[in-house]
Amino acid sequence: MSDHAELSPTEWVREQTERILEQGTTDGVEVFDRPIVLFTTVGAQSGKKRYVPLMRVEENGRYAMVASKGGDAKHPSWYFNVKANPSVTVQDGDKVLEGTAREIEGDERAHWWELAVAAFPPYAEYQTKTARQIPVFIVE
């Protein structure tokens, strides 16, 4: 595994991540006036660290990773990285935590999905755009 984390090739995601890294905090970095957190994952094939800024969905010190990809028909690439390497880091503000991600289902997913939609209402619309159930991971 490489110690150097790679930035996203997607310009707006890369810009968000660069801003967080320059500031040393996720504070003030938002999407549609909603806070985000920065996850660090490990590439399934490359073994390289990858930055993944996602909407802040938190409850009792646990964080959700919502694999929405804006309602695309396919999972985001980070989904496969987390499935292969569930050890992730989450930065919320200037606080950095290590955790293990697990994909959730059933009532637990329903609860976290409700929290996710409350944190970022467009998730509900994204789900209507795709036939796949948008995966949710919990990092604890």
C-alpha cells in the first residue's frame, strides 16, 4: 500500500479534497450548503490510498458512506475499494478517526438511509434515478 493518497480525477471532487487538505479541516467545505467529511480508502487493485469526500451523515460517532454516485446505474469506484479493503479513515472537521466499514441492509439500512436523506435530501431523488439500491456503509 502506498502512503501517498491520490486525488480524484473528477475536477470538483479534487478541488474539494485539495481545500480540505490545505485547511487541515473539513469545516467550511460544503455541497449545497451541507457539510462533508473526508474518507481515505485503499484501492482494491492498486493498493493506493484514495480520498473520498462524502456528505456528513453521523450518529453517535459512527459515519455513513452513501454510494449514490448521483443516482448513476453503477456503483462509484470507491464502493469496490471499501468492499475489498474495509479499513478506512474519516476526517470530520480536524478530527481524524480510523474505522472499519461494513455494508448494511434491512432495518439498519432503513434507519441510516433516513439519516442520510435528512442530511442531504437529494439522496431521495438519486434513488429514484436508478434501479440499484444505493449501498450504505457504516464506519465504526
